[in-house]
Amino acid sequence: MSQQVRVRFAPSPTGYLHVGGARTALFNWLYARKTGGKFILRIEDTDVERSTQESTDGLLKDLKWLGLTWDEGPEVGGNYGPYYQSERLEIYQKYARELMDKGYAYPCFCTEEELEAKRQKAEEEHRSVHYDQTCLKLSKEEVQKRIAAGESYVIRVKVPEKDYVLEDEVRGRVEWKAGTLGDFIILRSSGMPVYNFCVVVDDAAMEITHVVRAEEHLTNTHRQLILYEALGKKPPIFSHASLILGPDKSKLSKRHGATAVGQYAIDGFLPEALVNFLALLGWNEGNDREIYSVKELIEHFELNRISKSPGVFDHNKLVWMNGQHLRAMSVDELLPMVAPVLKDAMPNDKRLENPEILRKLIELIQVKMNLINDAVEVAKSFLTAQEPENEEAAQLISTEKSLKLFEALAQEFEKCEWIKEGYNAAIKAAGKIAEAKGKDLFMPIRVKITGTCHGPDLVGILDVLGRDEVISRLKSTSER
Ligand code: GLU
């Protein structure tokens, strides 16, 4: 029986959840959901100065908003905890000591000044600047004496003189030649472990089977393979996804627009759309399909279809994709998201208190929206009476024929039944009286009522505005 897939997202809580981080989380999550495995969230907060509770809270909130729920980790617990690295310090220290006892690592008493002097000298002599293993040559007795005397030391891993090969699921074969690395530090003199060491200890202890992360960690994998070997653990399967670029092909940054997931939530994007968009930033099924529901992504996702070439973050495409998802949603799904936005923007509009009108309104404006926040502008364009949008529109409603039409229509609307068939019959009757047909009939009515030549379905607008408001607008003698 094959082993259960265990993947993880391991953010450092030193800032907000970046869209790049969210993509990493998503790839891991999709793989876990696809394979019936476990998605683990581990908070890498060993950098005490830069890690904050606020960032952790923000990360958890944004992951939840995206729907990337974790099976083990903060808030939910699990059998492999603790899931905060800051609570695992003793574990790292224990493993570092163990490596030292077995001869895979050794204490190094060299001071910063000594190391700097060594580096400078090596540079001047055009030699490798790797640590020169001074402390590896110390005798056991000497080491014990200096430790007992309270001298401060770091722990370095002894890098074997051999090549390392990674068979990356995305990048293929990656090789590191012997001699490219010096003996690196795994535990600082403060007792704090370094990133590469914690990651390996944790991934091994948490029985992670697959690591999916960004390309920027590829070089770290060399050190990590050395550590797996020293610890006698089997490395997971690695997949390094490409970077995300801005449209100008430079590394995605704030210059290109929002990079914080939380900002997309504020700006009225749907989590499903952002998930769809992020999935396609560096993954595809081998065709040019663009719209996927989360369920479909889970169904089609494969690690080996993560792309080697960078993904380009095209904001306009994200807006378009959001519109596609939004328009595919039911009024029931949209209601809890759109209603608060509308009520917030128009707190005194009593119509928004009426559930039936609210539903009709959402149905009407949905087709004109890309973002949730677009609801306000689209709804306001007819909920509040508007002056004609331009000269042409003003002309259209001031002809004698139009004036006659509005008068007749106001009368017909007074007496018709206020349902779709009713207004249609009234419009037809008024058209007969004013001798107006087709575009000549509908366009002036639309402009008179909404001020614009384009917009949502006219019948829907009548429905939402209600008889009194519509008649009052028809009778209004202002420019409208
Ligand atoms: N804490 C690391 C980061 O935020 C995790 C890297 C990894 O996935 O190994 O980038």
C-alpha cells in the first residue's frame, strides 16, 4: 500500500500572505485533497525579531478566506505538533546534539571577528571562502574543556566531500558538485536553529512526503539533502515551482499592484476566482482551459504539470476571471457578499431592506459586475435618478415624440399590473399613442429613467425601482 501523502505549507509570519505564498499553499492543498492526503500548516517563527502574532493571525485568516483549510496545525492541532517552530526549539537542539555525537556535526568556537579575518585572507589569496574547519581539528578533550569553560559555540554540519543530486518533479535533475558548500551552521550560539535545519528536522518528524515550494528554495535543497542524509532520513519528493513575474517580466512586486491576498478580499475578489487564477500561474492541464471550480482543480491537479517557466501575474486577467466566476454564481450565493457592500454604500436606501427587491437587484446587476465591489456603481447607476449621460442622451428625451411617450407611459403605468407582462403591455400601448417603435421606443424610456443608453435589463430596473419611482421619473421635468 502506498504511503499517505503528507504535504505542508510553512510560512514565516513576518508579513502578510503574499500571492506567491498563497500559490504555494494552494498547490500543496490541491495535492493533498486530490490524493486524500493531509495538508499541514507549520508556522516558521524562529526569527523572533521579525515574526509577529499579527502576521500569523493574518496568514490564518487569509488561508481560511481562500478555503485552504489545514488538517493539522494551529487551531486544529494534530499528532505531529507543536506546529509552531518556536515551540520546537528543544527538538532542534536534541537533533543537533545527536548529529554532533554521531560525528556528523561539530561545535565551532570561532568568533565573528576570527571568521571575518579568515574570509578576508581567503579572498586575498583567491582561495575558497568556505569555513576552514579549524574547530573540526580540535581534539575531543579540547572541545569538552572549552564547552565546560562556558565558551560560546555554534554547531556546524560536516559537509561530505561528494556530489548531491536532486530529482525534482518540476525541474528534473539538479546536481551540486562536491566542494560547492562549506561546513554550514545548523545551530547558532544562542541555541537558535537556522532555517535549513528546522525545515529538515520538521519535515522528517512530521513525515512530509512531498515538498512543493517556490524556486527560490531550490539552492537550499542542497543543504537540506545533506541534512537528511546526516539524520538518516529519507528526503521527501521535491517540486520547485517557478517564480511569479509581473507583466513586465520582472519579479512580481507591489509596483505591479496588490500582492497581499487580504487586499484582494477587500477589493471585492472572490476566493474561488483567486484560487483559479493562482492555480494557473504555473500549472496547467496541458491545454488552454482557464476556468475551473475548486472541485475541478482538485480533480485535474498533478504535480508534474507544474510549469518550469514563470507565471505572469496579469491583473486584468484576474478581474476577467473573477467576472466569469461571479456571473456563474446563484443569487443565493451572491447575496451574503453583495448585500452588505450595497447597504454600506447606500445606508439610507429603504429598498435594500426589502429581501425581494434585494434579490431582484442582485440578479439584475450580476451580469454587469466583475468584482463584488462593482455592485455599488452598477446599482447606483439606476437606483438614484441620473441626469442624461451626454448630449445625445439629452436630445433623445427632449423630442416632442419622446415627451408624448413619457406622458402616455406614465398614464399606462398608473393602471397596469406591476409585473413584467404588465409593463410590457403598457410600453406597447404608450408606443402606439406616441407612434414610437423598437429602439425609438425603448431607448428614450431607458434614458428618461436611468440617464444612460446602456445598462442592465430595463424590465428588471422597473421591477427594482417600483411603480411610484418610475412614474415620478417619467413625469420629472428636469433634464431627465
Ligand atoms: N519558511 C519558509 C518560507 O517562508 C518555508 C520554506 C519551505 O517551504 O521549505 O519560505
